[in-house]
Amino acid sequence: MPAPFDTQTGHDQHGRYPEATTLITDLERRSPHLVQVRWLRAELLFHRGEYAAATAKLAGLPDDAVQ
């Protein structure tokens, strides 16, 4: 379940996820082939509590894809 979002500050209880989402979306648009970009999206999804989506984003990546 995603963290509660505070519409006054633009933040949820864990930080600046809306801003991070915008930046990662731009990275995905510019460099969709980079493993690091997939990893960043998965990490953001995980921190938002979207565990199944994070797992799906990492599917098929080798264990040593990102260091």
C-alpha cells in the first residue's frame, strides 16, 4: 500500500517521491535500455510499498547488473 500523500507539501511520509517519480520517468524516456534506470524505478516502487511492481521491474536482470 503506498504511503499517505500530503497534498500541502507535495511529500508523502517518506520524502519527495513525486519529484523522484518525475525524474525517473524522464530517465526512462531518455535511456530506457539502461539497467540502472530500471533499478531506480524498482527501488522507488519498493520504498512506496509497491513490492509486486518492484519485483516485476527487476525480473530478468542478472544479479550483478547494478553495483
